[in-house]
Amino acid sequence: MTAMLFAQGLRKQFASVTAVDGVSLEVHADEIVGLLGPNGAGKTTTLRMLTGILTPTAGSIVVRGLDVRERPLETKRSIGFLSGDTQLYQRLTPREVLRYFGRLYGLARDFLEQRIGTLLTELEMTSFADRPCRTLSSGQKQRANIARALLHQPEVLMLDEPTAALDVVSGHFIHEAIARERAAGRAVLFSTHIMSEAERLCDRIYLLHEGRIADHGTLTELLARADCDNLTDAFLNYARASQAAASSQPH
């Protein structure tokens, strides 16, 4: 099966710091893939390279069979991206934000209005759809951000810690939205440091530690290899093994 998103040997160097070192991954249609790791592991840098925002120091990225470097505009049309620091226009309402981005995407007016209505309903945003974004709670803003990322029905969806700092209710809406996208045939990649979230949602998981992939596979495969009952313990095992290997190297 051809991957909707395929990356090989991604590396990103910032001066003397190697933020990502040799990351390879793939995401297929109809699946949710998690990129897991603690803060500073390289998750955001990896996602920004995958979306074409950052240029890799080395490595290649293919989205729907197209090289991101060679066909940047075409690949970006296929991507829905939610970054960890995405902001909304504070004077606009969520409905107005969606209309604005819909026009940027070139969506037909009737289709756009229908699509906005669907997203407002699915994400239960109708009660605050016409309030200025500056008045919204963090959870409401994040739902509006998710709606913006989903608006043009992208075939590849990339989300950077979409539920960070959200309450249980708002996080639930985001989880449901992600699951709906998989059911609709999308390829979904999302980063998180919340292990229970990945256990619940992901078909496959990549464990990222200090810019490198420590392991990847299904939840069952990862737990079996680590001989653990949960992802938190499995990841800690990989982190300890990495630190032990590093300390044993001659300086």
C-alpha cells in the first residue's frame, strides 16, 4: 500500500544543535499515527519539515507521491496542519475565520458555507461561532483551529499536540474529530506527549527521543518489545537505555 506521507532520513541542524537526526516514517490512508515524545524530543521540528515550513538539512519528504521540495504548493494543498502556536484573528468570529480561509483555499461559496455548517455542528461550535475569537476559552479556540485545519478536506492531516492544556471536554471533541478523519479515509499524524491519548487513538506509534526514532509499531508490538503494560513505562525504558548507551561512550 502506497503511503500518503513518506519521510526518509530527516535531519535538521540549527547551528551546533541537531534537533532531528535521521527520522523516517510513513502514514497511510485510513490510519492515525502518533509521534510521541517529551518536550524537546523534536516532534514540532519534524512536523514543520513534513509540512514544508522548515527545509530539512537532509532527507526527503513525499506527500501523495509528490516531493515536497519540488512541488511545494501542490503538496500543501493536500495538507491540513495545526501547529502548537497557531493563532486566530482576535477580532474575527470563528465563522468569519473559516470563511476567510475558505476563500484562500479557493472553495466555492455554496460548498464553503455548507462545510462551515458541518464543522460547526460536528465540533459543537454553534454556541460561540459568532463571538469574537478574543472572547473564547482555550478549548473553544482550539476547536476553531481544528475546524480551520479540516476546512478544505485535506487528505493528510498533521496536528502538533492538539489537546495540550485542554480540559477533558474540549479534548474529547478533538479526539472525535481525529477519529472521524480516519473514518473518512484521511491519513492522520499527530504529535503528543500524552501517552494515554496515543494508546486510545493510534493505529501505529513512533517513539521519538532526542531527535531519533527509538521504536515504532502498533501499541501491542511496542509493549511486547519493551515488556511493559503501558506506553509510559515503555518509553521510560527506551529513554533509560539511550542514556545508558550515551554515558558508556568514550568522551
